[in-house]
Amino acid sequence: MATLTVPTSRTALPGVLKHQAVAKLTLLTLTAAILVPLAHARWTGGAWPDALTVDVSEPLTRTSDWIIDNRDSHPLFLYFFGHVSNAVVVSVRAVYLLLLAAGWAGVTAVGALIAWRVAGVRLALGTAAAFLTCGLLGMWIPTMQTLALMVVAVLASVVVGVLLGLAGGLSPRTDRALRPVLDTMQVLPAFAYLLPVVLVFGIGVPAAVLATVVYAAPPMARLTALGLRGADKEVLEAVESLGTTARQRLLTARIPLARKELLLGLNQTIMMALSMAVIASVIGGGGLGDRVYQALASVDVGVALAAGIPIVLIAVVLDRVTGAAGEQRGGDGRKAIWAYGAVGALVIALAARFAGRADWPDAWTVAIAEPVNRAVDWMTAHLYSGVPVIGGTADWAAHFTTWVLDPVRDGLQWLPWWSVLLIVAALAWLIGTWRTALTAVLAMAAIGVLGVWDSSLDTLSQVLAAVAVTLVLGFATGIAAARSDRVERLLRPVLDVFQTMPQFVYLIPVVALFGVGRAPAVAAAVVYALPAVVRITAQGLRQVDPAALESSSSLGATTWQQLRQVQLPLARPALLLALNQGVVLVLAVVIIGGLVGGGALGYDVVFGLAQGDLATGLVAGAAIVCLGLMLDRVTQPTERRAKKGA
């Protein structure tokens, strides 16, 4: 049949876009024709010029030495950081003792009660089952330790995020000033800022909580500001006409109208705080994360899974409860239910305490580590190498490294430095504005100035390879989920597990199957980033205007033609968002891959943390931030550009 034409205003768009793209590329080519010969004449060779690098290791080393020398005597540490540290320790210990006093029965009952209050019986039963599973796995005490740390960290993150969000939501100038700070907090890998936190607070709970706050506060701040800025102007004008003050308008109108965004911010903060549980264990966070981290050191998949499952269960329960709270409206009838349920939970907790059953009984535990390790050993023995025809996983890893990772890395490092900047500028300008291109180029140039050009290109090669695999699998799976409700229902629990499982847990099985090197780091990154790409792709395709699909169907379009000529073009913003999120998530895990032989910037960050080398760790962390900023700019169109393409 003839090529299908979508009956919308988009039909004239390709020609306009083509014209704009040609104009931009022409201008960029003319600029390069002038600047490249000058740069080549001044700095010969393809590598980043040494004359354009700045050595920051000496001042960072001096700063590190000063902190170590004055940590026990300077008033700043004695009267400020010391009090902050003590407050964190006291708060975490108080929550932990409260959880232990309630006992397993009381904690389970209270959790089920809260879930019942906001979402009904089904979620209440699921919450109770999740807590009981933590006990059955023999992880009750570590779960309570993690829960206590997370409660304090999330409360602190919410307070910090709401304050920053209020400042940004009420003042556009403050919002513009805060945006790069929040970007840096969210993109900077956790390992990079663990080192300065440890230098100030030492190894222990305070450092773990504060590192979690730095990572988890930005979503709360962003969504709070978004909710305040998006408040209904007519409602605000009506409230103002009543003679209310600015404070009254904030408390009675703006904040209530932003309730949905605030609860979504709480949800995202909880998820990000839990994702830090394992990383925080590296600096003394304890709990479930410590069990996972120790299992990584000994490549013990069974123990890692037994500790990782409770983290997943807690994350899923809190995700469902906070999500349901965002939709719940409450009522007088539920107040009575809440009162009766609270009394019931208190009775259960006291009964277990008086019966001497406050601690989880050892006889009620199920050891899964040994059978899981036997299964992994079988897989390793039968899949690692020597598989007829297809070869083993070790062979796949070697071929992927030889045929994909090495050529991409060598190709990027072979390119002259100025050509890399030109490619970045072209990609960013085509998808955004000249400001977008300038930001991306400056971010990439900053990497060279820091003196980690080759390491950054090595990391970039791993990110590009992992993103390519993620997009192929993610788009295919997302399309299948969008076109079939049954596939979507089957995938949802799987995606929930993969998205909430700590990043470290993925490293253990991939090391067992693929060995040590860059390939397992890429494999772990693909598994971690895949759920987000699948979800965003499926949601974008499902939200395509049904009228466009009906119109194409009436013209005799096949299912494949509808997908290729209608759904995919109209879902372009969602697909670009999926690409953007895939890049960010892949970058996060590729860095952690430095623990399993990923090398490059990830290794520098891990080495800096292990050796207490502030200069190496922070320089690599800053390069990762610049790399993430550049990748963000070349994969996500600006708001104005997106509107033009809509």
C-alpha cells in the first residue's frame, strides 16, 4: 500500500527540521574551518594538549591534610560538625531502639496498618508478607538497622529538599541558581562524595546518613518547586483577594495544591535513599547494605540475594504506600478504622513483648544462601565456558570486549580532541539550542582541563556500548508491553524487582558468569537501566492519541505501519526521555563497575576512596559529572525545542 501520512500538523515538520539542521551544521562547519587550523597550529597532535590541563591535585591534597590535622581540634569540627554527627547518631539509635522495642510483631502490624489506612486490605497483606519475609530470610536485625538509618536519612532529605524547593518555587532567580547545584548533587557518583564526607565525619553512621541526604534530597527539592510553581493561579488570586498574607497563601493554598508533587517527591526520595543503602555500607552504614557489600567481596551470591531481597521488598512496599497516599482522600469512616487499627497494632506489639517473642525466632528462618550458591555454581560450571556451538559466557564477554568495547574506546581515543568537541557541539545543537551546545562543549572541555581525557573516553565507550544494548532490548520490550496488556502485567513485577535491587547486587552474578573486566560492568549497567527504558517507552506509546491510530487504521495501515509511522513519531518525546534516563542510569553503574575491573574513571573513584586520596577521587568524580552533563545535553531536547517539535 502507499506510504501512510499521519493527518496532523506534523506532516510539514520534517522539511522544517531538515532546513534547521542544515543551517546549524553549515554554521558549525564554517566556525570549525576557522578555529581548527588555529588550534592545530598551536597544539599539534590528537591528544588533549598538556598546556590546557590544570593540576588540582596539590590544592586538594593540602585541603585533605588540613582536614585530617584539624578534625579533632578546630572549632568548626568541635562545635558544628561534631554536634551534627552526635544528632545523627542519637536519632538513628533512637529509631532503632524503638523498632526493637516494638518487636517483629509490632513493626509488622504497624506497617500493615499504615498500608491498610492509605490503600486497603490488599496492600496491607502485602506489607505484612514483606516484613515477615525479611524475618524468614534471617535478616530481621539488619533490616531494622537499615530501616532506622533510612528513616532518619529520608526525614533529613525531606526537610532539606522542602526548604530548597520552597526557595526555588517562590523565587525564579533562586530556582535558576539552585538548578546546577541540584544537577551536580544528582549526577555526582556516590563514591566521589563519600570521600569528603568520611574526611569530615569519619567512618560510621553520620557519614552514611549525610551521604544519603546529598543523594536523595534533589528529587524532593525539584518536585516541591515544581508543585509550587504549578499551583492554580485562579485559586491563588481568589485567596489573595481575601486579604491573606504571603505566609497564609503559602500554607493554605500553595502547599495544599502541591500535595501530589510533594508526595511524589517523598516517593522518589525514599527510592533513592534505599538505593544508597549498599553504598552507604562502605563507610559504616551497616545493616543490609553491609551484608551485600561483604558478599561482593567474597562473590557470595546467596548471601547477597538474601540481603538484597529485603531491600527490594521494603522499596516496593514504600513505593506502593507513598503512591497510594498521593491518591488517597481520606474520610470520616476511615478515621474510625485508623483508631481501631492503631489499638490492634499496639495490642499485638505488647502481647509479643510480654510473651518473650519480641525478637524473631531463629527456628523461623529459611537459609537460601546455600541452594542459591549451588545453583550459581552449576550455572558457572555449565555456562561459563565450553558450551557447544554458542560458547560460554566468558567467551561472550571476551568477544564483546574485543569486538565492541575495544574498537569503540580506541576509536574515541584516536579522534583528535577538537573533533570530539565538534561532534558534541553538533549533536547538542541539533537537538537543542546554542546554549545547550555550549554547555555540552564546556563540560567536555573541562574533562580535558582536569587531565583525565583518556580515562573519560574509556568510560564513555563503556556507556555508549551499554546504552546501545539497553535501547535495543528496552525499546523492543517496551513496544511489546505497550501493545499487550498481558505482557505489561507479566513484566511489572519483574521490572519492580530489577529497578529496586541495589546496584551492587547485579555485580555479583555478572562477575560469576562473565569474570572480571569491562564486560561485566556493562552487563550490570544494562540490567539496571533496562526497567526505566522499558517503562518510559511503554508509557509513551500507550499515551499516543487514539484518534491518530483510528485514522491510520481506517486508511488500511498494518500493525507494523501504525507502529513505525504513527506511534513512534508521536511518542518521540518519551523515547528521548527513555534514552536520557538510560544514559544516566548506565553511567551510574559503569562507575561502580570500577570495583569489578571496569577501570577508567570508576577505578579512579574507587581507588581514591580506598586510599583516602581526595585529589584522585574528586577529580574523577568531577569528570563524571561533566561527562553526565554532556550526555544529558546531547540526549534530551530543551523545553523550547521540544515544544517546537510537538
